[in-house]
Amino acid sequence: MMLKEIVERLNLQPGKIIVEATLGTGGHCLEILKHILPGGRLIGIDRDKESLEIAGRRLDEFKEAVSLVYADFRNIDSVISRAGIDGVDGILFDLGISLYQMEEAERGFSFSQEGPLDMRMDRSSFICAYDLVNNLNEDELSHLLWSYGQERWHNRIAHLLVRERQKNPIATTSQLAGIVLRAMPQRFQHQKIHPATRTFQAIRIAVNRELEALEEAIRKSIPLLNKGGRICVISFHSLEDRIVKWDFRRSANEHAISIITKKPLITSEGERQDNPSSRSAKLRIAQRI
């Protein structure tokens, strides 16, 4: 996503060290490697083992220049330290979930496919979506849906979730999506964006503690950059974008970085047509002073 913008604005050159903190299945890596080889190095981080395995196969011919690390990006400083690197020339965060994760029904991320209520990016994590949906009380569920999903009907959805789980546990994505739909006033049940979108977003964020991880990762990333090195962050909703915006602003006030994008870049009309999920993507860039 936003591949052209990333390649242009990371200031890629042969010999550079680049960190892709949200590797996924390696979508950006091949193009980045074209610009940093020979002599460059790419470190890919992800907490999804299955995605790392796919990326490893995809990048096999470049394995001498690529290090793939199973880790949470909130520990980016430890990853770089263990790699024996003093500083890096670019860091990329492409937030949210990958197409691969969305299309795997058993991962439980998608309301359009029947699957278990999971939503864990790291499948070794203890808490999954099932635990939150079936164990939080009504007030806690309502707060979660509003805080992480900005869901207008958070009270109604939480109330119906608690009522329905008293009959039987809510165990699948289709059960959850169906309850959300029933909780909404009928005139809001037929929208361009699926009515369950915000609820699924909120639960996913809570399961994976995404916002806390993002704030910690950006705070740790900026000192890792060499002078002139750049950090690029692609976010997909206002909660993520707000964190990036304010963390960049704080670091700029501390004279650690200069902000390259006064306003976030958005995807081109062509990319939005080819990939509708990119419509909400925003790219912010800063450079180490």
C-alpha cells in the first residue's frame, strides 16, 4: 500500500539499513531491496509467525541482506540492539491487518467470513476476542466499543451482546456481526460501510493492545534513526493517526525530528479504485535532525 510514496520518501540508497516494523507477508520489501542493494540491509519485524514464514519464502533469494524477526514492534529498540546495529536509515510502519490475515477465516478478523472469535495477531497471546466479548461487563464493553471504535451505538450493542451471551457464548464472527446488526436502528443497517466494521475494529485493537504498542514503538524508534533517517507511518483510522501526529509533534518540539508531511498523504484515486481498503490510509513522515 502506498508503495510508490514509501519508496520515494524513505530516501532509499544502496547501503542503507531499513526496518520494516510491520513486515506482514513482505509486500514492501522487494521494492525496498531493489533500492538499498548492494550493501544494504533490511530488518523485518512481525508478531505473526505465519506471515513471517510467507515473507521468508518470498524473500529467500535476498536472505543474505534480510533479517526476519518474530517480535512485537513495541520492542523495536531491543530488536535493533540484538542485531548489533547502532542506527538505521529508515523505519516503516504499515499499521492495521494484512490482506492475508483478513482472508484467513480461522483468524477471526473478518465479519464477512465465518470463523472463530480470535483476532490475535500473535496467536501465542493469551487473550482473544472471545474472552473480551464473553467476559467484559456491559459498561466495559460499551467503553471499549466507543474508545477504540468510536461506535455511535456502543451502548445498544454492548447491551445486546450481554443479553445474547446469557443464552449461549458468542463464539463466531458471524454471531458477533449479526448481533451488532440487530442492535442498530433499522435505518442504519444498510450503509456503505458494514455496520459491524467499528465493533470489529475496536475488539481487534483491544485484543492486540495496538494503540499502546504504537505509541511505545514510535517513541523508541526516533532515537534509533541516524541523522537524516526517516520514519514513515501508514495509519488506517483516526485513533492511530492522532497518536502518530502528536508523537511526531512532541519529538519536533524537542528538536529530535523535522516533520516532512505537515498534512498526511493519502492514496491516489487509482490505488483506491484498485484497492478499496486503502481509502482510509494516511501516511505521515518525519526526519531525524
